[in-house]
Amino acid sequence: MHMTVRGWMIFLSIVGIIYGALVSLMQKDMKKLVAYSSVSHLGFCTLGIFALTPLGLSGSVLQQINHGISTGALFLIVGILYERRHTREIAEYGGISNVMPVYATITMIMFLSSMGLPLLNGFVGEFTILQGTFMENWRWGAWAVPGVVLAAAYLLWLYQRVFFGTVTNPKNEKLHDLTPREVATFVPLLIMAFWIGLYPKPFFQILEQPVNHTIAIVRPDYPQPAVNAAAQRATLVAPGAALPSTTNPPTAAAASGKGTN
């Protein structure tokens, strides 16, 4: 890959991370806030791709899965509240945790997942991307780190304004909490968030071979992990074929000696 193209893509990724987070901080509409947070999160994904390291690529693919889990849940959270009140304005809410405790608990878990709290899926993806980026160029990683801080800022501030305090709007006093069907909708997302956060090893094992293959094609000069010699030989031999003998073949003299006896 041409270094100029790569440099521009890294630059645009960092701009997307910071710009998306700052715009999210200024939003008064919950859905727009979640939408601009997606711009910031996907900036991390492209940063990991164009860092062109095994850790960066693996983290990027995993973070795209995490984005589908966390951001999908956030849009669902906003939609549930909109269905009950028909407004997405943050100023219309306050103290929602008093009337919808189950909803508030699930929202907090998915907010923490989106901002990258350890033990949840977002942390694994973002940390792996940043680790791979720092290994390639510490300046790229340093410019991307504020995006993690800003994500915590706009999500926690949103949660404070919507869920904490007393119910200030009379229209919110009789809101119904989540139904069993709505809870069941969140269960798979919660399971995936904790699974990836607590035990991401199976995902990295699946990604290891294609990621190393991609790096070998795009960056032939990048040092590849050592491969077991026996396994490498086995892949070169057709199935069912015997490996060639490593012992020295009998010499012609020895063969003629046997013939004269």
C-alpha cells in the first residue's frame, strides 16, 4: 500500500474519532447522539485496518462486531423510550431510573459496553486496536486515545441527564418498564457483550490465520510469526502421500557390493 494513501486514511480515521465524539457531546437529540457516536467508533475500526499490524486488523474486525452489538442496542434503547413518549429530546427526560429500573440497568450496561469498560466487549476491541496502532506509530495512538475519554464523557453525561435525579416532567411519571418480550430482545446482546469481554480468545483464534495472510500480502516486509516446521511440511504434501525419507539413500558402491555377494 502506498504510504501517502495510508497516511491520509490514518488522518481521516483520527479526525472521525475526535469529530464524531465532539459532535455527540453537543447533541440534544438522543438518536443523533448515538448516530454520531457511530462515526467515532468506526474511526477506530479504520484506524486498526490501516495501521496494518496483526493486532490492529484483529481488533478492527472484532470492534466491527462489537459495534453491531453495542450501537444496535443503543438504537433499540432510544426506540423503546421514543415509543412510549414520542420524543427523543434529552431535555424532556430526567429521573427515568425511578420509573423504569430494568430499562435503566440494561441501558447502563450497554453504555459501558459502548464506551469500552473492561470486562465488556468494547474494551477488548478498542484496546487491541490501540495496542496495534501504538506498535506501528505511537503518535497515531496518542491522537486516538482522546476519543475513548470523550466517549465516556458524552455517554455518562447523557445517562445523568436522562436517568438520574427526580422525575421533573409529569409525562414521565407513568412510563411502563420493559416488558418480558423487550427484555428477551436484549438478552442475546448482553450475552455477547459479556462473552467477548470476558473470553475473546475464540474470536482471535478464528481471525489469526486470515489476518496474518492479509498482512503477508499487503506488507511482505512485515515479520511473520514463526510457523512450526513440521506443520509447514505437512501442508506441502498431498493428502495420503508419504513424507520423503530423511535418511541417506544407499550408495551405488553398496548396491554393487550386494550384487557380487
